[in-house]
Amino acid sequence: MTVYAVDDEHFDTLPRQLEACLDVVPAGRNRPPMKHGRDGDRLAAILVPLIWQPSGWQVLLTKRAAHLSHHAGQISFPGGKLDPTDAGLIDAALREAEEEINLLPPMVRVMGGLLPVRSPAGFIVQPIVGIIAQDIFSHLHPDPAEVDSIFTVPLTHIGQSDNFTKIPRQIDGRDNSYWVVAHPEHYIWGLSARVLNDLRQRLYHGQTSACQNSP
């Protein structure tokens, strides 16, 4: 494995920014507080990996396998439901990342959480941001049972407001608008785009969980 010795102000700055703007992840198997959660909701967690490459920090995303019965072919983050064997939400996110893309937990420095998001399937999904300070992308590989491919998006791309579009939508008279992130090859929308927008607001606009669980 190639390890890059990096002495770069931008490399050092990001961890400090994340420490200042991310939320504390609920301890153990505790349920994240959520404005629009329901009693029967199940818990899940996703890992939002920020990986260092010589060109700068990148956000790692996955494209789900086409044969899956739910969300086939969609762009997502590694993650899944909280299993009985998981000590908590952080463990669930790290376990799923290892299973889906061979990202070993010791390589990830967990920095904190973003706003939990309720999925249409009835899961409260806790996004957990982790940084990977080495360029190990070439050593990752998708599990074909779940993931078609993995790719990265420059964090600077996420920082540009013009790359985000909110699509208005009404379902049964209720606002169900969703975000879309511009990308030359992939359609990034829905839950994944909402998570990226939360990260953008915190890193580049100084907003935190005070913005509550807005769509």
C-alpha cells in the first residue's frame, strides 16, 4: 500500500473544520433524535467517507448493484440497518463499509454525525462522517452482491452551491421536495444528495444541526 506523506494546509484544515461543525453521534444503540421520526422506525447508519488523494479531499460514493430489489442502480453511501451484533450506529456504518467496499475500520477516523434522515422504507438513517488520510482508493473494491462500482467526487465540488438543485414535489398534499447534485456521469439525488447538502452547509456556510430536519 502506498502511503503519501502530505504536508499541506488543506489536508490539516479539514479535520479541524469537521470537529467544529459535526454533531455527536448517539452512543451505542440509542436512537438519534429526529423531528419527524415514527415509533416503528428502524435504525440504520451510513458512512460518509472523505478520502485524501494527491488532488485533494474527495467524497467516496457507491453505485448500488442493478439486481437489487430496492434502490437498484442508485447512488448511495456504504451502510445499512443496525444489526443485533452491532455495538451501535458507528459500528454498523463501519461494518457495512467493510462488507460493501472492503474499507477496513482501522483506516477510518470517525469525526461525527450529520442530521439523521428518514428513508421511505421506514428507517432512521444516521450519517457518520469519517476521514481516510491515505490514498487507498485503488485498494478498495465493491462487493458485487451489493455494489456495482465506487467513485469519488471532489469535496470542492460539493462546496459549490450551484451544483445543488432542489426539485419541488408534492405527495398527498405534503411537501416532498428533494435535492439533486450535479455530476457528469451519475444522478445523485434523494437521501444521498440531502446528506451531501447537509455536509456542504456545515463546512462551507457554518450551519449546524440548528437548521433542524428540513428537507
